[in-house]
Amino acid sequence: MTMPRVSRDLLLGSLPPVPPVSAGDVVRAQEASGMRPVYVVLDDDPTGTQSVAGLPVLTSWEVGDFAWAFETGAPAVYVMVNSRSLAPEDAERVNREAVAAALEAAEAGGADVAFVSRSDSTLRGHFPLEPNTIAECLRSATGARADGIVVVPAFGDAGRITVHGTHYAGDPREGYLPVGETEFARDATFGYAASNLAEWVEEKTGGAVPASDVLVLDIETLRTDLDGAVALLTSACDARPIVVDAVEEEDLRQLALALIRAERAGSRFIYRVGPPFVRARVGQAVHAPLTPEEIEASRAGREVAVGGLVVVGSHVDLTTRQLAELRARRRPLELEIDVAKAVNPSSRGPHLAELIDAAAAGLKKGDVAVRTSRTLVTGADADDSLAISRKVSAAVVETVKGVLARATPRFVVAKGGITSSDVASKGLGIRRATVVGPMLPGIVSLWSGQDGPAAGIPYIVFAGNVGTASSLADVVDKLAWREGQLAQPADELA
């Protein structure tokens, strides 16, 4: 039985006014505190960059990579550990590796670092494993103990809001559902039942942390009593979970002001958050969607093919609808990675070779969309499902590498979190990049690769679960803009 959606007016109508906090207010408060940490964001897939601009991104986490990032002087650096696609033991390993390398580089460069575990705004991922791993690594390496694990999944640009401790997904037009009632909660690997964040913490910790032990920073306190918010934050000890209400960007900035005061008082936190938290925490203004001119400038004069490459790995219903709109509007050459053939050793090679040939030829005429089968293939259990996902992702990577060896796409769009990470680091060979900015308001980021064969090719990281049905086609339209006009689909140029 489907639950009725709650209207935005009903959900938010009785709340106190949004606090008038600007990005500049956060910057000034941080400067006045005398503390200037660099936030090392361990991102469990690359879609977390969609809310920020002008920050360095790493797909590798050796000490030298962090040294490069710290030398930019940026207030935060994103590290694509891609742990959501990994088994728990591997997720723990990559988090440990990244923390150790970041601490070593920070010590050598004289930087003060704090850690953010960026994950899905619809609560999928390795929690509490990842923030607990970071806390243990810090304690072991430096003796510093985390007082609180601050949990802030809110992502207003994508319709994820938290009110009175309950996390919702939806949009202002159609209304909101408690996130535990959405398709995201039925994830084959990271499924859950609770929508109330305190209860979700209890569920995900297997009862080790009862909901009654979770601190809740409610929106009334956050908006009307900054002293009270600071008092709640500073009361935490022994890595106690703190879940936070947030609806608007100003709520996150108000939280940033409270955190600055709490940290100046001596509290130490590790953050488990959705995409916009870092933007608010470092005092970065919301970046307007990139213009065609800005996109063209990111190519740095590199010669490219007529068409761009769209790679679709996500299976959520929204992605399927977005793909249908792209098909209707842009009419790309559409190629399918058959999952059954891709996971079968005997059929894999010939199948992918055929796709690569067709895609490389197609880019000479227009856009090409390479997608995995729309029927989701799952295993007998969560581990088996992850193993199948990794095999499919490896097939996507092999296809992209093969295409790039034959042609230089005008752009590359990767749809889906795991897909985006693997296409960037393995398919395109990007090790270090810069987030240029968002393609749509608050969502969908463009990276400019700083190295590897894809340097100068606009790379678009597009989460599977954000936007409207038209968003993918809108992004491709903007990427296809040439010399003051929208390039027509290939069949209209024939």
C-alpha cells in the first residue's frame, strides 16, 4: 500500500522562519575562530561534488595526491573512495588508507584537517562503519577522540529534507514521503525501514546505539536558539550520534555557525552528510548552473568529436524516465550492455568489442548513449548483489576505455554513483580533477580532469536519484551547445 505524500505546506507551515545566514557570515565566523581546517571529504561515490564548485577532487589517495590538493589552498578536498560499491571489509580498508595518507600529507604540509564521510542523501551506504572507522583511525594516529558523529543527510536541492527528526524525500510540487517508504529504502544492499533518523541509527547499529541515546538537533532549536544548538553539540562525547534537522541552505549555514562555536570550545566531530553540507560548512555561496560558455572554456581548446558519450548504469525508476526523455528529445545512438552477456566470461569479450566499435563510429555523427540492461539483476544476498554490480561496472569501464582509445567525445555524462566513480578513475583515467560547478541548480556537477587521457573533456557526474524526468536531456542539450546554437540530433543533420 502506497502512503499518501505530505504537502510542503503541511510539513513546514508551522516552522519558525528561516534564519538569515549568508555564506559570508560563515566565512567570517570561521576566520574569527582562528581555526582553519581543511575538510577531507571521503565520498562513497562521486555525486557528492554536485553542490560545490572550484574544489579539488582525487580519485586516488596517495600522500602526493593530498599534497597537491592541500597546496591549492582550497578549504575542502573530495576523495572518491567509491566505498558504496564495496563489501564492508573493503570499505573499511579504503577509508583507513585515505585517512592515513591525508594525515601524513597534512603533517608534512602543516595543514589542520577534519573529516567528512559523504554519503547518500537517501541513507544508503556503509553506516556506521565508515564514520566509526575514521574515528578509530584518528584516535590511533593522533590520540584525538571524536565527541560526536554529526548526521546531516538533508539535500534540499534534490528534495531530501529532515523535519522533527524524520527524513523525507520528494519535491515541493508533489509532496514528500518519509524516506523509509520510498524505493531507496528497498535497496538490495543497503535497505532499511526507519525514516526517523534516531531510529535509523538504532536499526543500522543493530541496536548497539538505541534511538534514545541519539541526540536530535531539531529545527526549532536550530533556527531560533543558536546557544541551545551549541549546548547540544558540546554535550556529546564518545562519538555519540547527533542527527540534525535541515530544510533550507540557511539551516545548514546556521548549523555551520553552531559547529564553529562548538569546535572552538574543544569539541571534535566527524560528519556523515549529504552533498550540500560541505558547501555550507566552508561558507561557499550557491553556484549558478554553468553556462555553455563556461563549459566550452573547460575544454581548454581540445579538439573533440561531433557527439558526446552518455553512460547510464543507474537502475532507479527516475533514471529510466530520464533516459526515455533523452531518447525522445535527442535521439542518440543507443547501445545496450547486456548484463547477462557481460557477467558471462565466454560472451563478455565479443559483446563489449561490438559495442566499442559501434560507439566509436557513432560519435563521429552524433551523441551515443551506452546503457546497462534496464532489468535489474540481483544476487541471492547483499554480497552477491554487490559482486554482480562490480562485474557490470567493470564492463562499463572496459567499454568507455575502448571508446576513448578510438575517439574523443565532446563530453562524457555518467549516470549513477558507482558508474560515475568507475568511469572517472578507471574508464577516463582521471586521478586529479577540479569541480567546475553544477549543470543544474544545486545538482549534477562538471569536473575538469587535470591529468590523464580525458583532460579537457567535460565530465558530468550525474547521480541516479536526482532531478526530474527532463534533467538528463536538459544537461545534454547544454553540453551540445555549439557556437551560439544548439546542435541538432544526428538524424536531423543527415
